Amino acid sequence: MANLAIEGFRAAPTEDERIYEAALLFGEGRNPSNFARQNILMEALTTSDFPKLLGAAFEKEAMTAQKDAVKEYELFALPKSLSDFRPKKLVDLFGNEYFEDVKEGEEYKGGKLAETDVEISTGKTGKFFNLTWELQLSRDFSDLADFPKVLGNAAVNTENKKVYEVLVGKTGLNTSFFGSVDNKPLTSENLLTAIQTLSVKENHRKELVDISTIVLVCGPGLALQAKRILNAEKIVHKVDDGAGNVTETEESNPFRGQIQLQVSREFVNQNGAATKNSSWALLPGKSTANPSVVKTGLIGHEAVDIRVKRDQGERVGGGAVAITDGSIQDDTIQFRGRHVTGAAKGFTQAVYGSKGA
């Protein structure tokens, strides 16, 4: 029997160091050629303290994986962390107001701010994942080693899903978000026309919308076409005089460096229409005065929370049963991942959507 008292997960002076040592032992022990460390790992897994330390290490790894995973909404979704789960009003109070001239001895004229608000909230998401007792006995720890990354990626995938559910649904682009949906394919001419249309729209304060930053959103199927349009040095501009005469003029690409591209799988995954691979959208950037989507979270709970279920029961003759011996009901070891996230429609006067066909 190994002397676990000298192992780092017990001998290290601080909690963080013990967590690190638990992860180190797990990494060494999962190597089938390192038989000595594997035996120590198997024994450590039967104790009451090692699984807790390893779980904490998994949580730290999950946080790292969460940061590394691709957030397909960062260019246009305004992040807001809320204090609780109750719906909140995101109120826009400050427009481009102007002071009025005031003569000597004259009272200041009263003004009224044009208020509008959108309702935002956040919610709880999560799932149980089972590790079988048989898998642990076989000493095949590959699934367990991948577990933190799975949960970290699942958290970001959920954020992506929540955001894109605001934009698309089973019938395609959501008219509740875009208003009317166009049917023009993604071309430089149609992109220019859409931007020109947005440039003269007004917000709730009767001011021109802020499109100082524009994000082109599309699925992977349109990614090459979008990059070709946005990155070309020159484009051909066509002008129809209304009598069937079309004049073509080559000019410098006005989109180059001016429009950001967001290629998203979720934009396609959440779109149930036949035109999902040809759909595209224009959204104002998250830093504009009118962000169209708000991505929510909960203050203090930004990262994935991982826990292991204690339902292993007790031995008939007494004595503690290790978590890694599995559930009394089905021998599985249950890990739970939890992540608080949500998304809501913001200020949508400066959005454009086309199904592309």
C-alpha cells in the first residue's frame, strides 16, 4: 500500500498547490506505462480528499477551455452580467441632445429625454455526465481526462446557442428580430444596398442609427464568398439607368477594413429553413450606441461550475465508500456541469437579414 501522506496532494502546504498536485498525479497515473504512479492514482481515488481536489483541478481546466473555445457572438453581442435571475430593463437614456440658447435673465427651457428599454435576463443551464465504474477499473482514464474540456466547450456552445436563437429559428431568420427578411444573395452589390438602407434608418430617438461598426454574419458555407467580397482590392459597381442600360465601373473596395466578419456554425445549426446555408445578416457592433443583442451572465458565476454526486451509500459492515466506487443505484460516477447564461434582443433598428434566395 502506498504512503499517500507523502504525496503532493496531501503534503503541499496550500490548497492551490494540493489541487495542482492532484492534477499532476492524475496526469502521471493515466499513463499506462507508468505502472507505479497508476497504482498510487487508483488508491488515491478511493480516498475522500483526492476526488475533491481533482474535481477542483477539473474546474480550473474547464475555465481555461471555456476561455479558449470560440465565442461566435463576440463582435456584436453586448455582454451584461446581472445580479440575479429577475428580468432587468436595459434603459437607454442618453441621446444626442442639444442645449438651447438662453438670453440674459431668461429661464432655461425644459427638455425631455426619449426613453426606451429592452428587457434582459439570464438563466441556468447544465447537464449530468456519467463515468462508469467499469471504465475506472479498466484504468482507461482518457474519457475522464477530456472531461474538463468537454464541459468548458459545452458552456461556450450554450452561449452561442442562446445568442443565435435570438436571430434564427425553425422557420429561418426571426422576423421578430429583423422585421422583414430579404431574399437577396450575398454579393457586393446587395451588401452595399443593404448598408445604404441601414445608413438612413432612425432609432427610437429619431436620430440616425449608429453603424460605425458593422458585422456581417453568415455560416461556413458563405465564408469564402464573404471573405472574397470584404478583402478584394477592387469591386465592380453596376449602375442601371432604369432603361435597361447597365454601366459597370471598377472601384476600390469600400468594404475592405470597414466590415467585420463573423462566421458561425450556430447561425446555421439553429436555422431550420431550407435557405439556412445561404442566409446572411448585418448587425451593429457591440460597442455601438445600438447593440442589437445582449448576452447575459450572472455576477460571480461567470465560469463553469463542476460537481460530483455523492450517492455511493455505505457498506453493510460500516466504513466509508469512495465516490469513485460509483452510485449505489447503477455504479456510475456522476459529474454535473452548470453555467449561467442567456441572451436577449437589444436595439434592432440597425439590423438587416436576408435568406439569400
